[in-house]
Amino acid sequence: MFRKVFGRGKEKEKEKGGDKTAKSPKKEKKVDENGRAVEGGHGGDDEVDAWDNPALFEQGGEKKVCTDDFELLTVVGKGSFGKVMQVRKKDDGKIYAMKVLRKEAIIARKQVAHTRAEKQILQKIQHPFIITLHWAFQTEDKLYLILDFVNGGELFFHLKREGRFSEKRVSIYVAEIVMALAHLHTHDIVYRDLKPENILLDANGTSSSPPPLNRSLHLLLF
């Protein structure tokens, strides 16, 4: 099921040898975006191109990575599809957020198309106020997205704690949000989940309260 839906490749096509009569290759049933069989017709390679290799995406020509390249530091959050962890890349010590998605849960909840769209959108977006996708790769049962780790907290948290922001601070935040949304619009992307919980602050500056004005916002697309 996972190989058919996410495109694990064509390994082990000839596992058995011997002097046997050649048979015509068995055609796989065509499946829709949620892994269900579609009557009439058979699927081709075009159905799995988006998830055809273990390494799915590398930002800016960076070398391919896998789970062995990262050290787990802590679990940041958990959801119905998987979890997000703070990790450290072993070769350079840089900190990232690792989003781990279980393929079984994605298929069960009919979110295959949504997950593919998430990766495709993230990999083409480059903006200082939008979370960046650095790598995407997969194993037999899981998908991995390596993203910026932004540890200044949600805008919702700071707003709830402080009650209200100064006009100067609001003007900066609004300007950054508008620039982020405008960049998405240039790619014909409409962001429909804009809310304080999906806006993160970075950790630039001190930990004083209220946060310093040189902290930037980062839009969390998914």
C-alpha cells in the first residue's frame, strides 16, 4: 500500500532467479489520491513521481540526508499524523525542526494529496518571514520534513500574556505578515489559515518582556 501510494520505487522486481518461462509484467491497479483502487485502467509512473525516491528534496543543492544525520533533542509537539521534534544536524551542529508524518495515518485520513501539496509548496517558497523547508525524505512507513526551528513562541502566546501590543510593534508585525502573504500570492498560493497560533516569533534579541522589536515573525504554512 505505502509503495503504491507514495512511490517507494521498483526495487526487488527480480528477487527470484532460475530458468522459468518469462511472464508479462503484472500491471498494478490504478489508485486515486487516497490509495483506493480506481476501476478501469492501470496506474503508471506519473502517479508516484512526487514520492519516487527516498530523498525527496534538498534546498539549494545541499547534499541528501536521512534520519542518521540528525540528533534528536526534544519533542516539540504531537498531532494525529505524527510529531515535530527539535533536532541537531550532526555535521555542523545547526538546529532544525523535524516534522515526522506516518504514512498509515495520512492514507487512513485521506490526506495524501494534501501532504504532497504541502511539500510542493514549501520547497518553492523562499522568504525571510516564511518557514523554510531544507530537506524532505522518506522511509518505508514515514515522511520527514526538515524545517527552520523558530523558538520564540507563538504570537498567540505573547498576545495572551501581554494583553495588547504597542502600535509600533503591531505595525512591524503587520508589515511582515503582509510581505509574507504577498510573496505567497506571487506564486498563486492563497493562505487560508492565518491566525496567531500559526505565526511564530524568532529568538533574536534578549528574553525581556515585552520581546524586543527586532524579533521577526515567521509564517507557519502547515
